[in-house]
Amino acid sequence: MQNPSSLSIIVVGGGIGGLAAALCLARKGFSITLLEKRDVFKEVGAGIQISPNGSRVLIELGLGKHLDQHAVRPAGINVFDGVKGRQLARIPLIPYMEDNYGAPYYTITRSDLHSALANAAMAHENIDIHFESYVTAVATDGGRVAITANENEDMFADIMIGADGVWSATRKLVLEDGAAEYTGHTAWRALIDINKAPESMRCAMVNLWLGPKTHLVHYPVSSGTKLNIVAITESDWEKEGWNHRGNPKELAGLFAGWDAAPRELLRAMGRPLKWALCGRQPDYNWHGIDRVTLLGDAAHPMLPYLAQGAVMAIEDSYVLAQELARHDDPVQALRSYENIRGPRTGKVQQGAFDNASHYHLTGMAGHARNLALRAAGAAPGLFLKRYHWLYSKNVLTAG
Ligand SMILES: Cc1cc2nc3c(=O)[nH]c(=O)nc-3n(C[C@H](O)[C@H](O)[C@H](O)COP(=O)(O)OP(=O)(O)OC[C@H]3O[C@@H](n4cnc5c(N)ncnc54)[C@H](O)[C@@H]3O)c2cc1C
């Protein structure tokens, strides 16, 4: 068992993954320096779904009360044929998730989740946060890791965790295995006052509309006062960043063949923000080097079609802290963490890729998918069992 106070750990990135990792490590007694390139913590106005395999870790970290105050517990998932406007299936989440997995399924804004983690991290005596600290160089030769921030501020650590997201600089510097690639899918998103949405769309449900080369997801967040809307299209538009402004007319054109009800919701989005979805091919053996490891999107960026990117970062965090506390040799601990997490996150990456093509099927293939979904809707228990491997994971009891 490692003596936690004898190891210095630097976490690069203060997103959901970096903050969750800092908290999990601090709870085990490690001292953490977290480097965040921005000048304050802020998150984009968008929603996120947190399934029980992630919510149980957040509750363990003491954030249950915050989640209950700010999140929504959706009753289920509605699946619709976006072109015909017909419901294909209704999958219950309440009471299924808590009955079967002992933790709720939440929908929450990224900023509500992020601020819960950030407040807990800032209040923890073992966590030292440096803002405006942009990591520009990392050197590792088997001994301590040398990290440079802002071109000229040198630091050393026994361990470095790269949690700097899909465009990870630390990954580029250490692994030199190229950048994440554009997937050909674009997300158009908006967070609107729930009263501005068509009345039939204000329910406490996750709603998924499927159409040819397009889909639409919406669910309430902010204790039910706001609606998060994400429309996904296929295009060759490719720009790094989360906040490019989209053209509502262009969006309407991409959904022109759809039913009137979802098109009304698209109009309610006003001027959406756009983001190009980037990822990597599913990789069951991602790894770090020497005393450096990766976590969250830096390690295994994925399409959002299983709603698991942040949840995987949260699972990673708990397992990483557990492995560092369990092993005397920190390098062995990091490789053990990667060996535990690789198969799990690779399978989830693959599942999200599979959903990408499944959601966007056209012609007869789309028709066949809709028939299969209607059949699944008639037996939702069986449908949910397909995802048992995903939601049943309990990293608190087993990595
Ligand atoms: C449309 C969409 C919907 C999604 N829906 C869901 C969902 O429902 N459920 C779910 O679980 N996931 C979802 N995700 C995925 C989720 O958003 C990501 O997986 C998650 O945010 C990854 O967190 P992270 O901490 O690894 O990276 P990030 O959130 O990207 O954080 C990286 C941090 O590192 C900082 N940083 C970057 N470079 C440097 C540097 N060089 N030096 C210092 N700091 C640096 C950044 O400023 C940032 O704070 C969705 C994603 C998208 C695009």
C-alpha cells in the first residue's frame, strides 16, 4: 500500500474528469496539484445524462444532495420515428434503475455537475488548483515527470494524469499518436426555458427522435426548468471548439423531411451552437508511458450516442485512485489502472460507434430498425437487459 503523502500528483485539466480524479485521489489521502488552462471554472450550457454506473460514484463523493437539487430524474426514455412522428418505444428508467442498480439515472446541465465537483475540489485541503496554467510540455524518462506550463513555468511530479479532453495536449506530447479525428457528425445544441418548448415536450423524459442521417435528443435539466436539446447531423463541417454559432435555417433544412412536432422544437432552439464531434477508433488497450497516464476524453474520446463519455471519466477516476492506493509501485498502479479500464472503455466506445450508424439508418434499413424498436418497446425489460453490462458496473466494489 502506497503512502499517499509521499507521492506528488499533477492532474492536467479541470473538466469533469480532472476534477473527479482530483477528488477521488484526495479522499485516499494523496495531495494533488490541478492545472487548468482557463482563468475560472466554467462549463458550456448543455445537458448531460448520468447513468447509475456514474451517479453511484458521485453520490459516494458526497454530491448526492447537489444532484437531487439541480438534476432531474427522468421517468423513462421515449423513442420516436422522427419522420412519421410516431412513438416506437417507451423504456422505463424509474423505478428500474434504482431497483436494479441502486442509484438513479439523472439529467443535469454540465455546469451544475461541474460546479458541484469544482466546489468540492476547491474546498478540499489536499487539492491545490492553478488556473491559467496551460501545459505546453511534458517530459518523462522513467523518473519524475517534468511539466511546463505557459511555456516557461517548470514543475515536477511523481505522477501526471492527462485529463485535458478530446484535443489533449498531454496525449500529443507523451504518446505522439496523432490527434482525435472528426467523426463526420455535428451536434447542434441549445438550452432553452422549458416554457418555450412545445407543451407536449416538457415531460420528465429523455426523448430520442430518429431519422435518416439525423437524430434529435431532448430532456429537462435544471430541476425541470430548462430543456436541453441536441440535434445531430452528418456533414463535413469540422472546427475545433464547443461554441460555434449555427444557422437555424441551415438546421431546419437538414430536418426538412421530418414530422411537424420535432421541427417545431428545432425552431424553439433559436440560434443553436454547433460542435464538431471528434473521436478515436475504439481502443481496448490505450495506455500511458512511465509515470504518465490519461483519463476521460484524453484517453478514450467517444461519440455521445450511449451518453457515457463523462460517466466513463468518473468511473476512471475512482479506479485510478483505488489502484494508486493499492500498489506500492506507482508505475505498476498506473499500468494496472489502464489494464482494468481499457477493455471497459473500448467496449463503450464501440457501442457508441455502433449506435451512430444504427440511429442514422436510411430507407429499408431504417424501417427495419423501427420495427425492431417497436418490438423492443413491447418488452422494455428485455430491452434494458441488453445494457445490463453497462449500467450494472459498480467500480466502488470492483474496478
Ligand atoms: C453533444 C454531446 C453530448 C454528450 N452527452 C453526454 C452524456 O449525456 N453523458 C456523458 O456521460 N457524457 C456525455 N458527453 C461526453 C462528455 O461531455 C465528455 O466525455 C466529458 O466532458 C469529458 O470530460 P473530460 O474531463 O475528460 O474532458 P473535458 O470536459 O474536455 O475537460 C478538459 C479540461 O482540460 C482543460 N485543458 C485542455 N487542455 C489543457 C492544457 N493543455 N493545460 C491545462 N488544461 C487544459 C480544459 O480547459 C478543460 O477544462 C457528451 C458530449 C457531447 C459532445
